Amino acid sequence: MKPVSELLTYVPTKLGCGYVWGTKGEMCTESLLETLRIRYKDSASTPWHDGNNGYTYKGRCVRWIGKQVFDCGGLFDYLFGINTTAQGYYSNATIKGKMDTMPDVPGIQLFEYSSDSGTMYHVGCYMGNNKAIEARGADYGVVETTVAGRGWDHWAYCYLVDYSEAYMDIYCKYGDGRETSTSFSKEVWAMQDCLIKLGFKMISDKEYPADGRYGNATVNGVQSFKTKFGLPGDGKTFEKDCVTFLLEELYDLETGIPQEQYDLKVAEVASLTKANEILADKLDVSTGKVTALETQVTSMDQEIVRLGNDYIAVNTEKNRLAGLLAELKAMKIREAAILS
């Protein structure tokens, strides 16, 4: 699972990218478009089935050559490393509904439904403040749009995203305990989700998942949490002191060590890092000295080679002069013989 903050950070980085049906973050090229045309030209459920062997749709997509391209589901697939569709995301979601029930939670997925196919055929990411980012189509690419009036008719919490991070931030700001309620609350959903992660079940007539409704099952789960850790009050309210304690327990669960030990480890790592930096500096100095010595040795080797070459040249000249001297002596001997 990805934390919702990672999703909300990732999606805006793809604004301005292109849209090509059947892609999941590839670089758009002529070869890619031709491969997709051949693959999907006979698939009636795709825009490549355009009555022109896919060439008409390909012509609409050539504008994206040189850019990274996605289709609507591919925008999410690229982050999660999977291969699914808008319908796949909606089918796997456990908390979802129609737009009139949508919570104002950045990072949830928005969907458009086709009555013809009976499936969700488009998906985007809600960013908050009535804005969404979506891989909209070949004529638009990846763009930011206004949610109202765009045509979205369903929403869902993405089954691959952990929303408790964002919810607990909201709860810490606004959650001040509440009486039991059957209306949906993202703060309650966050609290339930975190309690369940710690092993506290939401049980009344049956076991319930996190659903954002503070009913009898949640009362029992909160009461179990308070009882185990000796916190005051009954299960009907979840005060801010409980939130602080809950976050500490979650931290211990996720890191595997208590906060105090973690802080000591951080200090130890920082100390080792500093020591390594000092050693690295010393190594740099030593490396510099070694480099200087290597340069001197190289220079000496070159000088030896030069002197050797000079010696060879001198010795060659010596041998030449000796030869000339021998010839001169022979000439004098011949000359003396003639004169006698």
C-alpha cells in the first residue's frame, strides 16, 4: 500500500503528460503508436477501433510523441506497479458510493459509469477543493479539472492507498471526541482503521471494518483500547489524549521499536555518519598524497626512459666514432706501406 501523501505528491508531477489508450507511462513514439494500433484496431471496446484500422485514433495521438503517456487507469498503474482498469479499481474498493455521498478526502478516486457496458470506464484522482487530476483523453492529456459538472458519478477509496495518515492529521486537528453517530465521518474512519491495525476489533452483532460510522461496534472497540491501556472514560468518545496515545502505539507497531530507542538509534547513526565524514576527509587527504607520489614516480619513470634513450644515443655515437678511428688507422697503415 502507498500512503495517500505519496499519491497526492505523484499525480501533479504528471500534469502535461499525454494520453494514449493502452499506455501506462511509456515514452510516446511512432513505433509505440503503431504497435498499439495493430494490437487494438479490432477491439471494439477501445478507441483504436475507429473504423479506419486505428489510423484515425493514431492521428489524434501523434501530438504526444516525445512525451510520457498514460490512459486513465495507467496514471494509477504506473505508481502502483500493476495492470488494471477503472472497473478493476472500483471493483476492488471496499468503501465507495455515488457522488452525493462522496467525502471531501483528497486522494480518493473518482469514476464515470457507462450504462452501455455496465462498467466504470474512466477514473481520476480527487485533489481537494473541488479539483481532480485525470488522464482525460487523447485531445487533452493529463489535466486538472473541476469536479462539479465534469461527469463523475461514483467515488471510492483506492484499495492500494493507506488513507489513515491523512485522516489522523485531520483527527488531530479537529477530532475532539463525539457521541455515537451513524453518519459518515472521515475522522472516525481514521480512528477505526488505526485501532484495527493495532488489533482492536469493531464488534457488536458481527465484526465490522472501518466504515466512518461511530456505532455500537466502534464503542466496543474504543472501550477495549481504553481498558487495555488504562485510559479513562467509556467507549462513546475518543478524546485527543487517546489520539496521541494511539499514534504512539502505531509508531511502535510500524517501526518495531519504541520511540525512545528509535531516538537513540538516530543519534547513534548521526554519530557514525559524522565519524565516517571525518574518515572520508582523511582518506581524501591521503588519496591526494598518494596521487602526488604517483605523479612523482611517473615523472621519474619518464626521466629514466629519457636517460636510457640518451645513453643509447651516446653509445651509438661512440661506436660510430670508433669505427671511423679504425678506418683512419687502416688508411695510415696503407699509406706507410706505399711510401716505403
